[in-house]
Amino acid sequence: MTEAYIIDAVRTPRGIGKMGKGALSKMHPEHLSASVLAALKERNDFDTAEVDDVIWGVSAALGLQAGDIGRMAALDAGYDVKAGGVTLNRFCGSSITSTNFGAAMIKSGMADLIVSGGMDMLSYANMMGMKMREAGVGSGGMGVGNPRLQAKHPQSNQGVCADAIAAMEGITREELEQLGVESQRRAAKAIAEGRFAMSTIVVKDDEGNVILDHEEYPRPETTAESLAQLKPAFEMFLDMPSQPGGKTYAELINQVYPDIDIKPIHHVGISSGVVDGASAILLASKEYAEKHGLKPRARIVAMAETGDCPTLMLNGPVPAANKVLAKAGLTKDDIDTWEINEAFAVVVEKFIRDLDLDRAKVNPNGGSIALGHPIAGTGAILIGTALDELERTGGRYGLITMCAAGGMAPAIIIERI
């Protein structure tokens, strides 16, 4: 197999995911996606007619975010019409998966130049989802509205799942709040030191006016004392029916795990932030990069995907990490930086404990608790963040993974060049 190289990785800053409040919330999803595709072209000066595919992830495929945004965004970004585009959905893991698919195409010899990535505008998706719920129309996603599937594999609210896992693992709210405070501290330090500058673009409108040039979501003033005052965010879901006449979200979990006494502890300060954002990665074969003068920043060492219990939903990252390490022939001690998405604080805390990791190497620049989680855009953001960190510190290997709805987790290991 040929090598699959990462030539470059870019992302937007993350805007607050509330319609009319966040700077990105008035953009069309295709325009937001096109902004990072255009940035890749501007930074690397490749021939877009030679792009074998734009593989794009979108999780909330509703309204303006439905359809094949990969193709439409490429056209919007000024790519040659010969560059195709496809859009996929692995929920939160979509843009790790889009990158893995692109790398697999290159490694197999069936492609030479791929753009991968993804985006979600939660300001728009949440507004659309609310309208659909008010109209009594299900938006799909996690088995809701499918009683046959729920009878086999009950799937609950993700926040309730996070609280259930914390109860099972004996992890306290105070321990998770320590992680939340540390995420904010690390993110603030990274921003102050310009650690994200290599990958972050400025989002502009068609007239060249700046729409967003900084992270909108972080709360660097966060303290353990301020977090202790917050009310649990998912308590209301415990006794709420998942659908009219159906079981409550707590009952769905207790259907499989009857002994869990779910205590609501996760809140906005220890859960991922609701934001808008997009990210993109330029991948090339070794031969194509050498022929066209593209300087690789990393090579993709191994890729994996795994499924885990869909009822608890969030526990896939540990088996995914073990699987991709085995494929790479590496051990945890070989990894210099870990990026594990902070969907909820318990996901990262359990990951660190189960693998017995050095906390300083896990999300060293903060994560989605501080910076926000644009769902299908986050995976490629984490790949770029890991690459930037390896270049900053001189590290060799980075492992990136994240939980996804349905009890899944994609993973990837990259090696700095």
C-alpha cells in the first residue's frame, strides 16, 4: 500500500450555536463548509480538477443541511466541476470517518488527492429540530420513533447516558468539574499562546468582511466554585417519555441495566458546548505529493472503527483506541498526544482511567467543554489540533477518537513528518 499523507488541516473558529446570537448562525451551511475548502486551496495551491473526491460529514441532515453538502460546498468554494463530493453521517464521528475513508482510498491506490472534513451548524439544526418536534415530526437519529429497534437496543438521551455511566463507574460530579475547569484553563492558555493559529482561518462574507476571527464559546473565568452552582442539565429527561406513550429516557437505560441508580450530575460546564463550525483536511498519496511539490505534515498510520453498547452510547472510545493501537502495532506508551472528544466530562475521565493515561497528554489544549462541539466538524478539528500539538512539541504519534451516537467510535493514529 502507498502512504496516505496529511498535507494540511484547517478549521473555522467555533461560533455560539444559537440562531441570531452566534456570528456564524446566519451563514448557509454550504457557505460555511466552502470557507474551509477554499482555505485549503489558497494555502496549498493544488489543482482542484485533480481532487478525486470531497468526502464530507454532516450529522444533523435537516433542511439546508440535508442533501450532498460535500458536492455543493466544493462548487461554492470554486473547485473545478471535476471534483466530486459525497456526504456521510456517523453522527459525532463523521469527520474522523470521512478522513479514514479518504485515507483508505489513497492507501488502496484508488485515489491520489482527497479532501475530507465536515461541519454542523447547531444554531440552525436545533432550530429546525424544535420546529419538527412542535409539528410532531421525528427527526430520526437514535432509534427514536422506531419501537422495534428500541425493544432490541434501547437508546436514551445522551446526557442521561453520561449520568448513567458516571453512576456505574462511581465518578463524582466534583471529579468531573475538575476536568471541566482544566479544559477551560488549557484552552485559554492555548488561545493566548496562539497554538490554534496554524489551523484556524478567518471566516469572511463575499465582500471580504470578517464574520468570525476568534473562538466565541470559551469561558476562561470558570472556576470549581462557579461550576458547583450550576443545575444538572439532564434531570428533566429522566422522567420524560422518549416519545408519546413510550418509556422515559431513564427507563430505556434501566431496561438493559436495571441496577443503575441514575443521578443527574452533568451540566453545561462539564458537557460539550453547542456551536457552529467546520473543518477540512487535505490528503494525498506519497507519489502525488512528491510529484506536485506538496509538503506532507503527517502520515496516517492506522484507522479503526468499533461499535459498543448503544444503550450507554458513549463508551466506544476505549475499545476503539485499543483496536487502532493493535492495528498500528503500537502501545499506549508510544502516543505523545491524545485527542478524545469532550462530549461529556465522564467520557474523557473514564477514558483516562481505563487506559491509565498521563493526564497531561490528553487534550493538552482543552476540548469541546471549553471550545464547543460542532458535531460532524469536530473529528477533523481534533485531527488538526493533534497535528499542531505534535509539531509544537516535537512529538511523533497522535491518537484521535470520539464517541458517536448509536454506541460507535472511530479512531485514527497519525505520525508527524
